[in-house]
Amino acid sequence: MTKRIASLVAVVLLLGSVLAACAKSGDNGDASSSSPAASGGSGASSEASGEPVKIKMFAVQEPNIDLATNKFTLFAEEKFNLKFDFEAVPSDGAKEKRQISLASGDYPDAYMLTAYIDQFSQADLLKYGKQGVLIPLNGLIDQYAPNIKKALDSNADFKAFAVAPDGNIYGLPAYAQCFHCSYPNKMWINTKWLETLKLEMPKTTEDFKKALEAFKNGDPNGNKQKDEVPLSGSTEDFGVRVVPYLMNSFVYDDDRNHLLLSNGKVGSAAVTPEWKEGLAYIKSLYDEGLIDPGAFTQNAEAFKKIGENGDAQILGAGAGMHPAIFVNIDAGNKNAKDYNPVPPLTGPNGVSLTTHDGGGVSPGAKFAITNKASKEAQIALIKLVDYMFTPEGQTNAASGMEGIDWRKPKEGEVALGEGVTPQVATIPAVEGEAPRNAGWSGMGHFYMPKEYRDSFVQGTDIYDPANYERRLYQATLLYQGHEPKELFPLWAIWLDPAEVDEASMLQTNIRTYIDENSLQFVTGHKSLDKDWDGYVKGLKDLKLDRYLEILQKAYDSSTFKR
């Protein structure tokens, strides 16, 4: 599991599984009702009579979950008159075991995966779909799955993820719109230090530079030592790289492949004059010792050691999707309240952008049915997943069963989203309580549009760890709307299967080259004056134009447009 996912899981645990799965009110895709209880409670009767339908399922078994005895497993078996034969594999090595399973020919009736651990890639879906190993789900959805069908008909984004270029649905993705995840590249500044130094919240790149200079030279921690680290970050994912946040004051940086979209044409930000200007600004911070050199080399653990320095608070500003990446947000931590969001900075040319992505939605699929499944098994499976597309089914499957892990809100409780009717309140675990084994966790995540997540109860004290999602939600509102009007949705487009391997190789080589050269320019190992033209030529030599051609072709044929 990557550090990005580890961080996301930490938030998940804090918020009660669903609220932080690592952005329309009311209707959540339930064809019968938007109420979580509309599809039947835990005492719902079986949907069929006779012998249970036996289903062999490949499944990822996460820690503290025993699928065979899991309360949601038992509920689903009774409600849909089926009996699971789980091929349960641990998180570690899940991808390899799935691949071996498919290659052996002795594969199960269905695969139920966890997106942040392993799932079918788009290339996998097309490959095994064309081979007939994975069956198209279109007919089953039309006939037996009104909630899935409604989601496809009403949510263009979800449809773009689910429907392959040939019109078939070979698998279903985990659609979890995480608002704060949608704007990953945030900056968190020590507002206690700003107050100590009588500084305002920075609004421009020059304001930010002056604040960092004051952090370095003004002894804001008061220990009479010049030990302050004005700005730091990490090399991993989850918004922790310092370049993208700063670069977005000059030109859009997606923090992944540095791609632009202008009038429907795909381009690279990393060859623009604005990129060069942004690097010059970042270099000026580095040259003055305002950026921790470790930000370009250290992992998340090292980053957090700076934020949690034992002797004195030393971190002035930290890059990250959320502050718990670099500082403990426990109620007992006296520094937990000190880091607050810096809105997108305005650069010298009036540019004030922010990175925006799919909000935690990954391309591919976590659920698929194989040609080994009988017709009865196919119907039972699609009905099960259709239930998991309702608010109640989603909550029971992912968070745990009603009455154990969640309850209906009480009078006076408020939802996360402003003006949204609260639907779900999590039941916190008691210290020392045994694992509840009441839900499928990540394996249960299917359809979580923003309006569903916004309906969860959250307290109003944003510095209470129990209300961390509200703290992140409010911070993200500062970034919302700063994304470009046109975005290249690399996470949502389907590449030509014949070009997937080529595109993957080009993507890796080009991104590595851009990131390595950006660091060399910032640290002075290369000169922006003398070496820029050679850098641009190097990208041409790495077939940047061919890479953009492949992406343009995929975008032009995509139904995903923003």
C-alpha cells in the first residue's frame, strides 16, 4: 500500500470508514428513495426462495475482517438467497494473486476488489472482455439493476468511468467523490507564527515569500535558535510535493503528468515560458533557504518528523492534502490547531490556479463477473451490487451494519454539506472494543457521490478530531473554483489497447524527466538561462509529441468532458 493510500486510510479511520474513502443534493442513485433505510433494514427478507445460489468469489480480505463470518456477508446471503465461497486473499500480493487466478483458467464466478489495493485496469477490462473471460454487464443492469442504471443515466462522470469505448460495461468502478481529495495540492501554514510575527495570511507569491523569510529569521518558536524550517513537503503522493502548489501561481500543474488542455487540445505545461518562470520563483525560495532540501527527497515519515519535532515546533508551512500527513491532529497535541490552509496564491501575472482531479475515483473496475458464473449467479450478483448502489446498501457494505457502525441522525445533528439533510451518523468504536467485523470496508465501496458523503453527520468544531472531515471540507472551499475551465481527465479516458504499453512507457519516461529536471533547475544544478532549450529538446527526444498524440486521440473519443 502506498503512502498516499496509508494516509487516506488514516483519515478513513478517523472519520468512520465512509467519510474519508486517501466533490447535487438529495438523490443518491437509489431508484426507490434517497433515504438510507429505503431498501430494507438488516431484517430484510430473502429476495428469492429455494436453495441458495452458490457463488465463488475472489475477494480482498482486509485486516480485522473475516469475510466468512462478516455481518454484512451473512446479511447479503440472507437477503439475496446466495451462499459465498470466498477465495479470500490478503491485501499484500492481491494484484499478483488476481493475475495468477486469471492466467490459470481456474478463475471464480466474480471478482470483488478494493480499489486502493488492487483493481482491474482499463486495459485489463478490454483484454479480458474481448477474450470473453469477463462478461458485459449491460443486459444484467438493464433488467435487474435499477439503481446502477439510474447512476449511469444521471451521472456522466460515472458513466465515462464504467462504459468501455465499445459500449460494453465489463466491470464497475468504485465511484467515491471525495471533495477534499479532489483538490489535493493544498498548503498549510502555521497561523500561530503568523500571529506572533504580526503577518497576514499570504495572498500572493511575494506575500508567501515574505512570510517564509520571517519564519526563517524571526524566531517565531521563541527558542532563540535558528532552527525553523520555513517550508517542507515530501516526494510521495497525496499533495505533498511543494512544486505543484507553487507552480499553479504561474501555470496549471496537475501534479501527475503536467498536462494542459486548451480549446480541446492536449499539451504539456512543462515546456511553457510560464513553467520556466515558476521554476525561477521556486528557485528563489530555495536559494534563500526557505524550502527544506529534504522536501525533494524525503518520505512521509521524515516529513512528519519535522512537523512533530519533539523539542520545539519548527515547521512553518507544509504541503499536503491534509495536515494530519505531517502533524498529529489528536486533541492532546498542542500544535494540532496551528496549521491552516493558504488559499491558492496569485502570481505576478494574476494566475491563481489549483490542481483538480477525479476526487479519489480511479480508472478501472473493482467488480466483474466472469463467464464461469451461471445465469442465476449473474443475477444474484448484480442484484447484490445494485443494493450497494443505494445509500443504505453502500453504508452497510462499506461502513458496517446499521445499529453497529452507523445509526440514523438525531434531532439537532448537522450534515457535513451546507443545507444537506443528514442521513448517516457513525457510531464510534469504544477504546478496547474488539473489531466489529460488520462491513466489507474498501471492498464495499461502490457509489459515493458528493451528495452522499455530504449527508454524514459532522460536528461543528473543526479542530475536534472527530470532525476532521469538516475541517478539510472548509479548507477545500478555498480552492474550489480555482481549477482551469478545461481539464484533461487522464484518470477517466480509455486509451486504445494497442497503444496502452507505448503510452505507459512514454508517460513514465516523460514524467521522470520533467520532475528530475525541475529539481535540477530549482537547486541550481542546471541553469534556467543556459540549459532550458536543451531541456525542451530532451522532451522532444523522449517523444513528447507522440505521447500527446495518443492522449489527444483518447480524449477526442471520450465521453468525459468538463
